[in-house]
Amino acid sequence: MALKWPNKDPDELTDYSIDWSRFIAPATINSVTWYVNNNDAVKTELIPSGQVVHGLQLVSATNTDSVATARLGLGTDNIKYKLYCNITTSDGLIFERTVFLRVREK
């Protein structure tokens, strides 16, 4: 089942998070990788270095023991982005969740 975040304005720089605690406890998050579908609907890794994929920018990625957060900037008006959050846990398991984010000019 895919998650859905609130709409984002292209001019906003906003944090979006996924709480993994109920899925991974008692393990913790070791690493997080974010992906987004590019213009050709190909799953593409977002690298927090200023790279822009399909108009969307991952400014930074952080995590706690149970929450993965992406700070997103830019975005193209009226595009519904499909993002993926892939985590590896302290016990070596790998999980991925899909989340949708629509960009709307406010």
C-alpha cells in the first residue's frame, strides 16, 4: 500500500518523513536511500547533493533509529511524484515503501 504526503509548493523546502517503528522494532534503521521515478517512469536514486530528478530535488536525507526524513525542494507544478524509501535495518533486513507527493502551486 502506498502512502501519500500533503501537497508541496514548488517554492517550498519541506521535510517529509516515514515512521518505520511499527515495522522494524526492535531493530533500528542503519541506512536509507530515496528514489523517485524520472521523466520516463524509471526508478532513479535521489542523491542529496543538489541533483534534480524530474524537477524534484533531495536537499538532504536524515534518519533516527526509526524515522527516515527527506528534505525536498523544487518540483514541477501539477506533477504527482512517486517516491520510494528503502531502508536497511540493524538486523540486516531491507524494506521499501512507496509514497506519492503532488506538487501544486499555492
